[in-house]
Amino acid sequence: MPSLSQLRPSIRSAAGRTRRADRIAARAEAERPARLRVPLSAYVVDCGVYVDGERLPGRWTHDEAIAEVRERGAGFVWIGLHEPDAEQISGVAETYGLHELAVEDAVHAHNRPKLERYDETLFMVLKTVRYVGHADPTTANEIVETGEVMAFLGRDFVVTVRHGRHTGLGEVRRRLEDDPEQLRLGPAAVLHAIADHVVDSYIEVVRQIENDLDAVEAEVFSPGSTMNPEQIYVMKREILDLRRCVMPLVGPMRKLSEGYSALVPHDVRSYFRDVDDHLGGVAEQVAGFNELLTTLVDAVLAKISMRQNNDMRKITAYAGLISVPTMIAGVYGMNFDYMPELHWSFGYPMVLLIIATICTLLYRNFRRNGWL
């Protein structure tokens, strides 16, 4: 029978988890508006128990599922939540021993991609993206829609929390359930499948954006193009949103592939290395998109400046043409008494001929130099 000194660490750990759960529940109660309580089941998308690569039949609550796994001493639980509030997630946090800071991040979302270690749990944040279809990239106001997937990884459980309309993981779950050998690798295999799914979506979005950029580039450099630089700035802003999803994830993915935690066994790290390789390619493409858009903005501004210079040259040329008759007419409009040309019968035709000759020479010179 263990002594009291041997039991103290586990007692303190259990007490700590209880206090964290109590604080989360208290905070949820303080923030809860005056409305009907929504049960946790309304936020649970799916809850499955997996043993030896197979899903056990039946419907499970979050506490029944983990109790079954720990009683068997094998397998793991995967519970998926969609946009729960602090009150609903507090029960899961207490049962699975989730850290209060990670739980707070999972509830409020709007986090940068990251990987954190809390006691015996890993907490990972991934930003999801979806390409927003449009008829013409040169007039679109939104190209990329973002969401979030957060995953708690433990020795015998995975808890995923999703935010956004396009962040569903049903396809990932079905694909894993059709591959028992992969599921036998444990909860880390689920985290890999989620990361692989998110990075694959990056690749698809990048491919679509590349087509849009090709269309914009062709429009910018087409003759007579009147491309508005504001539209390129809109695309640049969307690329920056995509960059905020991709770039911060490079570091966490590399950690998982290099043995950051014992929760990710050696057999799974090779899979994370493959995802990290794909992510690195996406990051390079996104960086290239940003540089290309900067170049296109400079090109559009240069074309606008050239058009303005051409307009100014035309205005200057026409002003020069008009100045000739204006000057001559001004000379003969001074009304001096002694101006012989005024009394000469050929004076008027001669002045018109001189004006026409000078204007013709100026016009030909301006045309030859490309001013008109």
C-alpha cells in the first residue's frame, strides 16, 4: 500500500485540475448572458473511442469515453467541438485535465498558429483557409476566408475545437477510420491527419490564387490597361492574411517533426516531416506572391505616372501651338500709330500665313518627338 508521501503528488495534481476547472466554470458563469443553458452535446460534433485502430460502436459522452479507454488501458478518445463557450467546455477541461490558459485560447479563438506544452498535454493552433470564388480577380473584395482548428493532444485523447464555417474535420475522421493501421499509431496520428488536411487546403488555395495573380499580371501589362492600384492592394491584404496563417506554423511543425514531445512517437515524426516539407513550399510561394504584388503595384504606379507625363506633354505642346497666334495677335493689338503693316493691303494675309507656317512647323516637330 503506497504511503502518504507517495500519494501527495497525485493528490496535488488532482486538486490543481479541480481548481482550474472551478475557475473556468466560475468565469463562464460570470460571463454567461441571461439565456437558456445550452448543453455540451449541442457543441459536440462527434465523440469516438478507438481501440487497436478500430472505432468502438455506440454513442459516448466525453466522460464515458475516457473512462472506457482508461479502464481498458488501451486506445484513445477523439472528441470534436465546434465553437463552444467557456461554460460548455469547462466539463471537458475538468475531465481531460486541460490547462486553463489553453482552454481560454480555444474558446476565444483569434490566435496565431502555435504549439504549446502544458504538463502532459500539447496544445496546437492551426489557421484554416478557404478560397472565396469570384468572377473576376481584378474586382474581388475577398479572396481568402480564414478559420481556426485547435487540438489538445494527450496520452489517450485528442480534443479538437473548431471556429469557422469551413473548418469541418468529418472527412479527416472518415479517412482515418478507413485506415486502421494509421489509427493504431495513437492520438498523434490524428494530430498529423489534421495538420496534413490543413496544409493540403493551403496548397489548393495557393493554386487558385496563383491563377488570379496570373490574370492580374496580364491585365496590368496589357496595352491600354487602366488597372486600379487599389485592387492590387486588396489582393495584397488577402495575401497577408494567408501569410499570417502559413508563416507562424512553420516553427511548430518543425518541432513536431524533430521530437518536441514524447506524445509524438518516432513513427509519427516522419509523417510530420512530410507535412513540414509541404508547408515550406507553401510558405515560399506565399512570400513570392507578396513580392509579385509589390512589383505589380510599382508597375501600375509607374504606368499611371507615364500616362500623366504623356498628358502633360500634350498639354504643353498644344499650349505652344496656341501661344504663336496669341503672341502675334498681341503685337498687332497694341494700337500704335506707326505700324506700317496695318496699312498694307497684304498685311492681314501675310500675318495669317506666318501664323499657319509657324504652327505647322511646331506641330510636325511635336509629332516627330512623340509629344502629340
